[in-house]
Amino acid sequence: MGFFIGKFPETGLEEKKTIWVICGPTASGKTAMAIHLASKLGCEILSADSRQIYRELNIGVARPEPEELAAVKHHFIGHISITESYSAGRYGHEARIFAEQYFQQQDHLVLCGGTGLYLKAFLDGLDRQAANEELRQQLQKRLENEGLENLSSELKLLHPETAASTDLKNPRRVLRALEIIIGGQHQDTRPQEPISFLPESWQMRKFAPAMERQELYHRINQRTEQMLAKGLWEEAEALFEYRELNALQTVGYREIFDCMEGKITRLEAIEKIKQHTRNYAKRQLTWFRRDDAVCWITDIHRHSALNSV
């Protein structure tokens, strides 16, 4: 696969620590592009993928192949367990600490991933409102998948005093109480500083693989079949007991869990994986196309200024 990139501004490029961001929709070829670039630069890759970060998830999250991980050192892949609570805010904080230490010895770092909120947390920082919105969406998904009774029980466990004063039959009130407790707000409505921001000694360049929508959808369908051939179904079966965890509310696993519970057939599950992945890719495209800093690439090998770095 090839990519195109235009001529970079030269001024100051060699004087600053540079973060080369490779973003874009799922199945568009970000991993191959990131490895190509990191190999040219002689640097390492920091992942910004909200599902590859879990060590128990492999095939279903399109984790890079062993030979790809061996070709260039990757960070924040298999970083935590699915049983841990994780957020974009925490990622931004931990990834920032890593980058600060890394840049003490290196000048270039490739940041690769399609999770827009993770990229924002690292590059721009998250204000309290954005961090809360992510948690709110997670809790809403849990309500839909686990039911109100489970969330009410969690509220009782986490903060009995709040649970005692909350209408546990009211989904909105239960979700709000959990949002406050898990998010650590404690009713503090004062303006919050951003979680992070880039130092003046750092700069970034953003790129994304570009292709026609139909080609992307074809790649998604094809990759789904490849995942199944590699053992996606068996991987999901082994994780069935953890299906209520937030980490498993993920395309590719949810549909197989539904089949295992008798809600849909195996064929329907496979078609839904493809459909839901295409829907996700469409949302990613919308997110990244709003960012004017992203350079969309069609041929890296013939036209890339990256080949001269």
C-alpha cells in the first residue's frame, strides 16, 4: 500500500522534538504506515488505541503482528488488564510522562492510533467537560448492556452514603451519581485546567491514510474474515465471562457474545461485526476530517518527504 505526503515546512523542524501522528479510521493501514515512518526515523511508536491497550485483547482489536512489534518498539499495547478502569484522561497523563522521558534521549516519536479522544488527551489535553463526556458515554453503554440493577449495586459498593440518598430506580440519577464518584468530581464545579499541553520545545505533524470509502469498507470486510480465520471467535469465547466489562463493549466481541447468548445466529454476528466496524470507521472519518492539521496521504513511497528524513 502506498501513501502521499506533501512537502513539509522546513523551518525549525530539526530544532524541536517532533511527534509524528498517524491517525485515521480502522483498517486504513495506520500500523504499516507508522512502522514505515518509525523505521525511517529510527524511533519508536506510541500507540493511541483505546482497545489495543488491553493485554487480554489481541485478534479482535487488530493488535500489530509479532513481527511488526519486533520491527519497531511499541508502547502502550497490552499496557493494562481488561479488569482495570481506564480513561482518555489517564492515557493522556501516562503517555505524556512516557514522552517526556523518551524525549530526553530521542528527537522523534511516532504516535499511532484511531482513538480520537486519546490523541486529543495527549496532544491538546482534556478539559473536565470532555473527560466527563467520555465517562458519561461509557456509563450509558453499561446501562444498556448490564441494566440498572447492576449499576445501582456498584453505586452502593463505591459510595454507600450517596447510594442511600439516590433514587436507585431512576437511571438518570444513578448514572449521574456514578459519574461524579468515578470521575472524581465530588460536586466540584470550579473551572478545571487542561490535563496536558505540548511544551514549546515539541512540535507535531499529523497524517492519515487516504482512500475511497468503498475501498475502506472492502478492507474492513476482508479484515473481519481474516480475524475470524485467525481465531477471533475462539478469543471471544475465552473472554465470555468478562463480557460485562467496559473493555469488552467493543465491536467484534459484543456481536459474538450476543450469538453465544442465543440472541443472533453466527452468520448474523459476522455480518454485524462488519457493519458495526464500517459504522465506527465512518465516525472516525468524521472526527479526523474536522482537523485541518491532518494531511491525508495516498502514496508515501513515490512522493514522500518522509523518505528523506
